[in-house]
Amino acid sequence: MKVKNDRLEKDFQVGHWSRYDYDIGSRRLLFAKDGNVKVTAEVQIAGSTSAKSQSWLWAWANSNWPDDVMIDAKLVRSFGETNSIDELAQSYVRDADDDLEVLGWELSAVAVRICDALGAYRSPSAEGDARYYIIKGISWAG
């Protein structure tokens, strides 16, 4: 995934925009500078981390998300069930190493691989609490 994310950074400066917004209706991240959207990315939600519970929650296990934003997360679950990989088939994954960000990136990388995505993005947030998206398509705005 590092190669894929490096490519997103090089080609679209993903991770360097001063602002991002999530448009749940269009399933897009909108990256902006000075109030102007510069890059749009079609995404699916992989999951989220929680400092309070010290765990990862797969998007498919979160009833707050509409079905169409977690299609790929459900593919990961199916892959986990088919191949008896508990970390992919169970709702929660506990953080054994006290590094939620590493756990989030690792599980997002698995989702990127299984779903043949372009890469992943971690939302900026409070320490330990973050949302991880897998990027399915990306383009310059306008």
C-alpha cells in the first residue's frame, strides 16, 4: 500500500490539503485549499479506530453507515470468512500493541489489497480516533 499511497501523494498531494470534507451522498472525499475543492476521491469506508475501546471497528459492523459506503468492507468480511481470518471476519479487532494508527493502516492495507483500490486515507482526528477510507477513484476537480 505504501507504493499506492506514495503515488496518490505524488499525483494528487493526498494528505497535504488544508481541508477535506466527506460527502456521504456521493461517497467522495473533497480535498480543498482556500475554500476551493482541488481533488475529489471516490471512497469506501474501511473502518475506524477508537482510543476509548483500543480497537478497530469494521465499517460493515457500524450501523451508522449506509450500505453503499461499505460495499468493499463487506467484501473484506466475506474474504475473511471464506479464508478463516478472524481479524477480517469479526466486527472488532483489539489493539494488542497499543498503536491504533498502525492497526488502522494495516487493516486498511488489507482492504486496499482485497478490493484492488488505489490506496487509503486516514482522516485527521483526535489521537487514536480516526476513520479510514479506501480510495477507489481520484481526479482533479473542475
